[in-house]
Amino acid sequence: MKGNLTPSSRSKQNFVARRFAGACLCCALLIAQPAQSVALPAPVMKMKLVGYVTARPDAQTLEILDDQIHFDANTRLSSQKADGTSELANAASFVVGSLIEAEGIWTAKHQFSAEKISLDLRQDGKHLQGSAYLQEEPPKTSEVASKADVELKADGEWLLLGERTKRSWDPAKIHATDGELAGSQVKYSGVRSEQGKIEAREVELQDPAPADAYKLPHNLEVKTSTDPQTGIPTLEFRRGGKIDGRLKLFPELSVQQYVKDLGVSLLPPAASMTKRSLEFRFFVIEDPTINAAALPDGTVLINTGLLAAVENEAQLAFVLSHETAHVLQVHYWREVHETRPKRIGLIIAGIAGAYFIGDLGLFLAELGMVSVINGHQRELENQADRLGMQNTILHGYDPREAPKMSRIFISRYGDRSTSKVWSNHDSSVLRGSYLTIQLWRQYPANQWDGAKRSSKAFEQMKEDLGPIKIQ
């Protein structure tokens, strides 16, 4: 019949029709799309990386922990001197232990291409000053008081005292009991030697911290309790008969007991020699963030997120020692005391009341303790890190696990420029590399192969902890 198509010709006709319809649809879409919607390649984001050089793999590579910073003849190398001026630098100036700031782009994981690298020389040869409360009894006390050459461990540093060191060291003036000096303050000044220890020009022994340095503000008290409706164990912040807020305690008693036992076992001698009687208490609270906090009265809060993240007991021992150091070095009191002229006054507003605290950082900020959860001044955080690592050494743990905590944080959060770990503390790269260099300078023999890393009790705690969300 005229007009009938064969299967072959019908198929060709349908194919042409489909091609025509598709072409029309494509044209319609192109006409409908505005010109600015065409995707453009994202601009390359320049970043800054700050930290201490922990290795020099080759002539044109610097290493900070796991991150490699590559540079070439086009990279601008400079140095900042102690007097505030800057000048051009050569590659040989960037040695292990140098503090640097690199600006450039990430080309791959742990690979950074630098356009600029600045070497911070402001601490080199600088007259250093420091103060710390002794966390343990110094050996050779009589030699410290004399003109003898002696090393004094204080502030997480090694002080080298020589014949020219001016010494004000009279235990009788600070009413030391039976010559015990733990808890007393040591002030020092000097210059860091090439070996990393501090050649002391002056050392002074002073009184322990005052009793009110360990008090919570606003007459707060922290008490354990139980929610009357749910039976959930809680930690309450009270003022008189009023409850300002509550935290949920992790209900597994074996986990609570393990952390308490470990924390108490790590307490240095100074914990029992403060002017105000301290009872260090360690609590595991239900919070998925990787964090820990120490209140001025010796209350230490460990988040379940942190317990889930740590890999061994040595790492947890470092965290607990770090938090204990904040208390024994009265960091909260020091910040309040040193910044008092700048403080207008605290207004307690929006307190959680009898309800559970949703944001511990906000809650403590409203009580004037923002630094407890958000990090203290950089020099105080560095001090807690130094003393925390030194305390783990004293108790037989492998101190190399301390800087590894920073690697856990970097791996978890990914952002090397700002860190959510321990809230607003310094970047994890900066803190981890600082601890690595401290260890390298003070203990160059690297004698840690037989040191303790974990325990059966830790592994049992992990099992009892169960699956925990980490945020």
C-alpha cells in the first residue's frame, strides 16, 4: 500500500525525529540558561602554615610533623629578627627546631607548595623570663642554693645554673615544711642554649599560690547528683541552693572508675601541697567532641568523644597531665589577675538553670571561665603542654605519644590552620610540632623504646566504653 513504510525506513524516520527533537531541546536549554551560570574553576585558596620544623628531608623540603613544605628558587625566604626587622634568608637558615610561617597552596595531602617562608628569630638569643609552680620536689636543693653547677627541672624546662647565676633561694623565707618545695613558685630568666636548655641568669624561689587561686567564681560548687525523673547520673553546678546547670555523666561506672584511677595516679606531689586543700576529681561526661577541661578547684571533665579518639593510655595520660597542670599552675587565676584592669565585670545571663547544659563552652563563658574550655593564653597552653609531657615521663609513659595527639586531631578535623580540638587552642600543627621539638631538645638520646604506651585496663575501658559518636 502506498505510504506504508518498511521496518527499516520507519526506524530511520524515528531516529531522525528523535535527533531533531533532542537538538531542539538542547537549544531551548541553552537559550534558557543565563550566561553567568557557566561553571568556572574555583580559585586556588592560599593558606598559611605555622609550626616548628621537625625534619629536613632534603635541601628544598621542610617537614612539620607529617606535612612537607616544598620551596624552590622562586620562593621568597625571609627572617624576622628580635628587633622586629626582617631580612632575606637562605635555605640553610631553616634548621630543625626553627619556627616558621609558610604561605602557599596545598597540592596534595600533606604536600604544601610555598611562595613565601618566614623564619621567626625573635626568640633566638632573647632574654627569656618565666615562672611556674614546682610540681615535684627538686633534687639537690642545697646545691641550687649554692654556687654549684646544677640543673633544675622547672616549668617543663631544664634550667642550667652556673657560677654566674644570681640565686635567691631560701626555703626558710617561704615557710617550707621539712624543706619540701613542691607547690612553691620559681621565677627565672636566661637565654636558651643551642642544646635547647636555658642558661639561667637569675633564679628566685617564692611563695606558693594563694588559697583563693583554686576557688570557682561566684561561689560555685560542682556536685554529683541523679536526675529525679530519668535516673541519669549528673554533675551539677550549684550556687547555694540554686542549680545553674547540669551535665550528663557517662553511666558506665567501670569507665568512670578507670579515668579516676588513672588521673589520681598521675597527680604530681604538688597536688597535696597547695595552700588550699585540693581534691582532684575526674569525671567522664557525655559529649561527642574531642575535648577535656579542668576547673580551678581540681574538677577535671573528660568528654566521651576524647576517650573514643585516644589510641593508647600514654595519650590519655598526657591529656590528664595537661589538664592537671592548668590547675596546679593556677592558669585561670593568673589570667583573671593579670587582665583585671581590662575586665568590666561579669554578667551571668542565660544560664541553663536546672536543665542540661547544651553548650559547655557558652555556659562557662557566662560564668567568666571561657578560657577553661576555649583555651588559655598561648604561653599558658605551652606551659601545660610542657609540664604535661614531663609528667608522663615521670610516670614511665612514652612521651612521643603526646605530639601524636595532634596527628589524631589533624586527621579527624583536617583543617591545619585552625583547630577545634581543645576548642580554640593553638593550631594542632603548631602545638604538635612544638612538643616534638621540646622532646628532641631536652632528651636527644631518644630512650623511649621500653616506655609504657598502653595497658590491659585501657583496653578494657575501650571495650566498656562501646561505640561512641565523635564530633
